[in-house]
Amino acid sequence: MYKYLLCTVFFYTSYALPATSVTTFHNDNGRTGVNAAETILNTTNTNVNQFGKLFSLAVDGQVYAQPLYVQGQAIAGQGTHNVVYIVTEANSVYAFDADTGSGLWHVNLGAPMLCSQIPGCNRDLLPTIGITSTPVIDAPRNALDVVAENWNGTVASVSLHSLNLSTGKENAHSPVVITGSVTGTGDNSSGGVVAFDPFMHWQRAGLLLLNGNIYIGFAGHQDTVPYHGWIFGYDGASLRRLVVKCLSPNGTAAGIWQSGGAMAADAQGNMYAETGNGTSNAWTGGSDYGMSLVKMNGLAGLTISGYFSPSNEATLDAADRDFGSGSPLLIPGTSSVVAGSKDGRIFVLDTDALEGWNSTDKVQQEWFATNAVFGANVYYNSTLYVWGRQDTLKSFTWNGSTFSPLANGSAVIPFDYQNCAAMSISASGTTAGTGILWGAYSKSLANGGQYPGILRAYDASDVTKELWNSDMNASRDAAGSWAKWVPPTVVNGKVYLATFDNIVNVYGLLN
């Protein structure tokens, strides 16, 4: 039985919808966070009188993944709909009509793990660990690819599922259990082999779809060792495993978690991942890439073609100040990548000339932009937006090689070490008056529990101008509990905001 909850309903106008969908984390493989085909919402009508909560979608668990969206999707026996797809920590996948909130289909992918079963897992993902990462949608295959963690009572497993967008049923060859090993002497190795242990690994980073292949990154549950930074690649059509890579085969950790952000990829088939704590020795001829941005070729077996590690990586590692708390963002039309760190620095790097580790960082630019970076920054119209811990929203303008300060918002994120805004941009190309920066954060704590959040909207051309926030008319628009680092999905005149209340709130024009 399909459940949905219409908390608040207003009459609203139907529009001719632009041809747009959101099929991956932060909208594109560059991870800019921009939907540049939004022709309904703009800086004029996004205000407390015209814009607010329309309804809410009830699900069966916390939502850690960004909702995805397909326009004009055929649903078996139910015609064509604009569909929002939502996944939960209870291992459920839901398809809802994105405009009315009616349930279209729901499937469950098996019993999830319990946080209580994992040593040291006492802060996030309470009480279950099911689907955490943002899936990907492959429209030509009519498939939603998603990774679920399972527990059968005695054994943990992690599986890749390919679900039919129209029915929710498993596609051919689905599911496949994720397994693999590499040569190495690192943590948990035996006889010169390191094997992937599903019990100790957490699939937090969003999935990457590149040239029809699915790439999946792993880290550990809250730094509980032993774990490694694993990447698995699968052919989308056959789900045949193509490659398995470990970024710390002779060491420890180097997890790919990126606060839920996905690995990035460029048009040449190069992939980019940020790693967290762990062994870093590539500059001495080693094979371990902790605290690094790593460039790999997805068309050549994930061969590493370059990397960068901060000069103080050992100090950062000792203090748990992960370089990999952010996620890479590729600046369109350039060879530059933006990376963020727990210590609040932003790095701008030339992907064609990554300098590895040096006693003095060799980068295009490096500066302390905020107090800490968790999650994904966004980039639009030659502007980078950063909203870190205990700080205001900041914008920086791009001159082709470096950034300069542009403007600051006024709202300050309350204290909690991990409390950084999850952001998205909506705009109609670069048309003046259409760019909106959307940001959500916790009004108190950010440790994975149910703490009240807030959603804010700013004029992207001038972040000193707040257009709307969910507390302006809280009785109608309250955001519910903040879903940690989950970006709002903004498409076709609506904003889909995940929560830890087992609902997704839907906002749009009221009348």
C-alpha cells in the first residue's frame, strides 16, 4: 500500500514545464549543484506571500540521499507522471507523483543493518543503515541504480540494485552483491590480500554514472577501523563488475565519504575523489592516498593519473580534520577543480597539473574561506558559494583562475561542528532575476538526530538579499528536522527537501 501525507494543501497554478530532470547528485557530474532550466521560480515570486509548503511525502525512514526527479516518466498502468524518487535508511525506494504527492510504487530491498551492530556507531544513522547514498538514474536504461546495506541476522552485505523506473522491479542481472579484493598488506589483510568487508564499510558518497558505468565509493562507519577507501565500477547494462580499486591497500582508511557528495567526472572520462583520514605515502613511492584529491581514469581501469595532498596532511590526519569532508566541484569550461576541507580551506587545483604533496602547497589558489567545509559547495554564473560551520553564506567571484570575495549573507549557522548548509541553485540560464541560492541547515545540532532545520532562499546575484525562509511563516512552511548535508532538489517550480522525520517536504508557488 502506497502511503503519502498531504500535510498542507494549497491551490496552485499549472505551468508548461521545461524539459528537465535531476538524475544525479547535484545535477551534473561536475557537481555544480545547478538546475539551469528552472523557468517557474525566480527572485520575484519566491517570497512568503507567494511561495510555501504545498504537501509532504511520507516514507519509512530517514532520508540521507538527495531526491531525484524524472519529468514525463511512464509508470506501469498509471500513465505518465513527473516523478520524484526517494530512498530511505529502511532500504525502501519510493516513486511519487512530483506534482500531487500521490504514491506510484514502493519497494523494499531487504532488512537494513542496525547502527547498534557497528562498533563506535553511536552518533549518525540511527537506528538503521540501509540506503544512504544518492542513487543515479540512467534514462536510456529506464533504470534507477541504488546501493543498499543489508543484515540477514548474522551476516552483513552490500548490494547494487538496478530498478525499473516504471515499476520498481529489479532489472535483468539485478541485484549484485558487492565483493572484491586487491593485493596489499594494509589493515585487515591476510596473506598479502585485502578483501572488502561489508560489515565495516559505509556507502555514503553519491553514485557516479559515467559512460554507462556505475562507480561506487566506500569509507568506514564513523572512522571505525579497519576500513579502506574502496571504489567499485560496474557495467550499467549487465551489472558486471569492471574494476575494483583500493586507495589504501598497504595502509589504512583513505575513505571516500565526502559528506554525501558524489565523485566528480569530466568529459574526458577522468574521475575525482576526495579522501579522508588515513595513510598518505604516494609521494615516497607508496600506493596509499589518504587526505588527497585523487584523479583516476574511468576508461582505463581507474588508473591514477594525478593527486594532491595538503602540505600539512599529517597534522590534519592526527586531528581528524579530514581533507575529504568536502566533495570535488569541477568549474565548467576549465581544467580547475574546487576542493574543501574540515579546516575551512578551499583549494583551487589544475586537474592537468596536480602537484602531489609538497612542503609548500602548489595550487592555483588556497584560502581559509570559512570555519569548516562539510558537504558540497555550489557554482553558478562565475560565482562560488560557500556556507560553512558557524558562518554566513559567502560568495566568491571567478576571474578565470582564482576567486575573490563578492558578498556575504547575514544569517549565521548555529554552533555544531558538522553544521554546514546543504545548498542548490536554480536559475533559467543566466537570465537576470532567476538565480536563487537554496540552503538548508540545522537550527541546533547536526549529529544525525531529529533537530529542527531551516530552508533559506537568497538572490544568487546578491546573497545579502534573502528572499524567503521556512520560518517566516513557520506554521505553514516549517522545514522539519534537518537531513544532514542533503541538498534541496529544485526542479519545475518545486523544492523537495529531505528530513529526518521520515518525510520529504515539497515547496512551491501557492496560487
